[in-house]
Amino acid sequence: MRRLCLLSGAIAALLAVMAGTFGAHVLPKDLPAQQHAWFETGVKYHMYHALAMVALGWAVDFFSPNLIRSVIGLFAGGIVFFSVTLYVMGATGIKVLGAIAPIGGMCFLAGWAVVIYVAIKHRES
């Protein structure tokens, strides 16, 4: 389980760095500021949750394997539905895609809710 967390988190972090590099060096500088802001927000949340996935690798003793898989899946879903949506909105300006982003936000929130649940229910030995 530790390997799943570390590998999925590291891959997600690598992709976040790649997205940030794309945003900084490939996106046209003359795009509206709002589009750059959307893209940057996507990168931030992508990296936050990639690092959280890595951190789960060090906290596996507190989680059941099913809960870890759930949190990893929810964070990955959040990255896809929130961050990737913001990347596309930032690159293209297609605002209607903003309707998809809340699905990703809910995935992030649900993942953190599971982490909170585990923290409350965990008994130290």
C-alpha cells in the first residue's frame, strides 16, 4: 500500500510540475489574466493533492487498505475533474467547462473527510 501511495503521488507531482512548466513557458503571455489564474490554480491544487498522496505513504499504519485506496482515488479524481478542467479552461478560455470543476472539488473534500474520519477513529497503541 505504501508503494501505491508513493508511486501515484510521485507521478501526480511529476505531472503537476509538467503542467506548471507548460503554463509558464508555453501558454501565450497575451492570454487574459483570468485564464492564467485558472491554470495556476489548477497547478496548485494538483500539487497539493499529489503531495498529500505521497504523505499517505508514510501514514499507512493509520489507514485500512480500502480507506487508502478510497483517498487515493478521490484525490486522483479531484485532480482530473478540478485541475485538468482548470488547465483546459486556462489554455482555451472555454468557460462552460467550469461546470465540471465542482465535481473535482467534491472529490478533494470527500478525500479529506475520509482522512479526518481516520484521524478521529484511530487509537494510538
